[in-house]
Amino acid sequence: MLLLWVARTVLHHGLAPQATLDGVQPADLGLAAQTVHLPTAGGLSLFAWYLPASKAVAPIPTTAPAIVLLHGW
């Protein structure tokens, strides 16, 4: 059993893509974004960007929140 666990762990870490920020950043697109880290119940920290709506995009004030989640890289 230990051998199977070791093999699975080595394969998972060897094949899993590494998280990177080498791609397009919000600032590259003229967007004002804040970097945030969201804690999970399992003790992990998920990287995210917070982009508040501008008055040009949402001229009518609203109290309704909006969340967009995208998975993967």
C-alpha cells in the first residue's frame, strides 16, 4: 500500500502543471486589480484577483454581490 501511495504522489506531483503568473495580468488589460489570497477549510490559500466594478461599468449603485470563479491555468 505504501508503494502505491508513493507512486501516486510522485506521478501527481510530476504531472501536475505548476501555477504561474507569467501570462496576461489585469494591469496589462487596463484593469485595476488587487491581489488577494482566499483561505480554504483545508488550510490552503488560493490566489485570486479582486476587480471592483467601476462606475463606468456599473453606473447604477447596487448592493448585490457578484462572484466569478474560474478553475485551472
